[in-house]
Amino acid sequence: MKIEDLIKDNLMIALAAVGIVLIVAIYGALTAFPSPQPINSTSISTLNYSIAIGTNPILGNENAPITIVEFTDYQCPYCARHATQTFPQIEGNFVKAGKVKYYLRDMPLTAIHQNANNAAIAARCAGEQGKYWEMHTLLFSKVLDWESLSADAIKAKFEEYSTNLGLSVTSFSSCYESSKFAGNIATDTQQAKSYGITGTPASIIILPKTANEAKLLAVLSANPSYVSRGILSLSRDPQGNYIFFIKGAFPYDIFDSVLRAA
């Protein structure tokens, strides 16, 4: 056999081998990432529990038809983004219009956020004097000022905030130094986990059973990758209400689409 023929044959064998490898790789990729399942009424799961609203003060009209329960961590940057960018739009367009009542629950991720629990306590202590939501806003807007402080320094900083809000600093400090809200915060965190929530922020939108199911499913259909990962999901509770889970700091448009389905 001529040397040219030998080289030609070896080249053909090498090309064939490469082709087989490519076919196997493509097949593996296709089977590893199957096509998303169609999203329709069968995508709606049934919960065997109702969503609890917690013990923090309500924002909005208690008779509003839609309820939002948000789990937050005051030291979480994604929660801060939600609180400063998305939440004000929800408040302005739906809460103040009497369409949504809003509840905040605490899920401080203390393993990575050393002062998140202290901030949750500060907000609840301000709530004892009728300034829960004002302190909530202040904590998120000034998180860079307190997130790295020592225990003593952060207490002084939160007392400064309580003064700015016109609270009795004596009453605030007494509340802050007590452990009266430890059980409430622990309950919030435990219930979040029981709902399948592992991070913050996480919002649960409770819509009446008369909500437009097709519009809710359309939100899921427009975001199949988030649905497949369980980040966005739709369920019904034992009372027949629609429960829309949003796990993460999503832009306002997602919330607007869900809320307008009621």
C-alpha cells in the first residue's frame, strides 16, 4: 500500500470517529435537557395547607381581595433590590388602590448574614409603636450602614433610626434587648421551609378562586425555565384559592401580570 493511501485511510477513520463522537455528544445533550412539559391546567398542584400570614402588621386594606406574603432577610441584597425597586410599584399600583394587602415575614439567613436577625427584631420593635413599615423601609435603604457593625454598634444604630422615626427610644431598646420576638421569627423561618422556600426574597400571592386561570398559566408559559426549576409555580389551596409562588427577586412586570389576573 502506498503511503498516500495509508494516510488517506487513517484520515477517513479519524473523521468517522469524530463524527460518531459528535453524534453521541448531541444525543447526550438532547436527552440531558428534555423539552419542557406543556403548561396547562394539569400544571396546577393542590396544596394540603393554607398559607399563614404571620404576626407582622398588615400593609393595606384588610378586605383587599389579593394577599401577598413575602419572606425576607434584611441583609439580603436581592431582598433590598425587591424592597427598593419592585415593592414600591406594587404598593403604589395595587396596595394603595385597595386591591392587595401585604404581609412581611422574616427569614434571616443567619449562616451568611450575621445581622439579619437583629434587623428583623428592630423592625418588629418599631412595629410595637406603629412604625413597622417605616422601619422596614429605613433598614433596607441604609443596609450598607449597619450590615457589618458589631452587636453594640448595631444596637446604637437602630436606636438612632428609632429616634429618626419619632419612637420612644427607651421602649424600643427594652424591646430590642428582650427575646420576645425570637419565637415569631423562628416560626416564620420554619414555615417558609415547609412551603419549599430555601432563600429570599420569596413571595406568595394568594388570589381568589375567581381569578383568571388562563392569565396565570400564561405567566408560567412565558417563563418555562423558571417553572421547570420550581422558581415560579401555581397551586390551589384547600379553599380553592390560587397560590402563585415567586421565589427570587423578579422584576415588577411578573408581579403585575399575576396581580392583574384577579
